[in-house]
Amino acid sequence: MTTHELTGPFGVEVADPHCIDPMIAAERLRHRPWRRFAVLGDSVTAGVMGPLDGYREASFSDRLIEALASTRPGFASVNLAIPYLTVAEIREVQLEPALEFAPDAVLVSAGGNDAFNPFDPDHLRTQLELLLRPLAESGATVLTVGLFDLARSGLVPAEHAGDMAERFDTLDRITAEVTRSLGGIHIDTHHHPLSADASIYARDRIHGNARGHAVAFAAIVDALA
């Protein structure tokens, strides 16, 4: 996807300072050695989103794979993510096929469905380690991506927002700690300037919209470049 192709129906995205041109993104990621890339997780990495006029309807996972593939002959990828799974369920159904694919890098989003309800932080940390450690020990670079700050967006009823914000802050902290302990990279979109901006969320008031995914992709490129 070139800048010229985006300036038609996707002109709003082109002008958005929080987004990035696909060709520029590909060049900024060219130095990364990855040629086999796996995506694991829940609806976030599966690409669930709401459409938004002026923005390309492409998930941040698809955008990242597209950017990597554009400069790597023979590049291979697989997206194993399934919406609405907990960390334990992601490990149960996605870890083995991910290891069989033998990736040199993996992108994971996990824990959001656990954090919608009260959880034991120590238990969640253990579940994340059980998911991520085998991937790291296989030789893959583990990349985790944080969740936007939905609880502070004004889209969550006030009586639930405070507790929800605390849980998702804890999830982000634990995910970052586990990822870094394994030598991986945590992309901190939870504290992005637009993280609590209602304009990046879909009408379901849970998932990101097309702008949210474009913004997340740009943040991932910044972190990896």
C-alpha cells in the first residue's frame, strides 16, 4: 500500500500525525532480522475492529505483517489469534501450533479478557509466563503489545471505570515485566497519548476502530525501530 493509494478514501489517515505511512514503516523495520512471524492472542491481535471513514480497515497485526513482508523475500507469517480467549485458553490452543511454525518473532496480546473481571495478579503472571517462556526459549523474539486505556476514555460507566482502570494498569505492568524478563519487547500503547481518547474506539465500546489500529501500528513501529 503506497502513499498515493492511501490519499484517496484514506486521506484522513494520511494526515493523522499519530499514524505512519506504510512504506516509511517498512523501511524503519527493515533492519529487524525476522523472516518467520507468528501472531497469538485474543480479539486485539485477531483484528476485531470498527470501521471508520478515512482510515484503512486493516488491523495493526496485518499492517505489521505487511510491512515486514514487503522487504523480506520468502517471509512467512501465521496469525493464530482467536477473539475472547483468556491467557490460559490462548496457551492451550495456540502455543503448540506457534512452536510448530518455528517463528523467529512472535507478537502477543493476552490478558484483556482476564482483566475484565477481578483477577489474582500472581496467577495471571504465572499464566503469562507459561505462555511466553516457551516461545522465548524456542529462540523467538517475544513482542507484547499493551491495551489502550479504555477505562479512562469516558466510554465505561463511572461506577465501573475506577476498578477497571486499576486492573488494566496491573495487567500492563505484569505483561511488561514478564516480557522484559524473557528478553522481549513490550510495546507500551497503554500510555499512548491517545490511549484514553474516545475517537480510537469502535461502537462496541470495547475494541479499537480503524484509527485505533492505525495508531497502534505506528506505536509498534516506533518501539521496534
